[in-house]
Amino acid sequence: MPEYPMNVSIRRIPKDANLFEITITTPTLRSQFRLPRDKMNELRVTIEQALMDKRR
């Protein structure tokens, strides 16, 4: 599988402890998302499920 340079950063918004900003940066694209804590937790669970999937 080829490797692509990618940077992912997550930070908590200083004025709102329940809001997180996710930034994904590649050489050709930069995307930013702001997610509330409950959606951030859903995303974490989804990522963990994908990583633990034994069908590979």
C-alpha cells in the first residue's frame, strides 16, 4: 500500500471545552472540522471499531 504524507491535528477550542477542531492536511488538500464532544466520541468509537475489525 503506498504511503501518502498526511498530518492530522486535534485541538480543543479554548473558549468552549465541549468543541474540538480537527485539521487534516495533505500536500494538495486541507480540511477543518469543528465537532462537539458527543460527535467526537462517536468518531473515536468508529475509528476504534475499524482498527479492531478482524476481516483484514
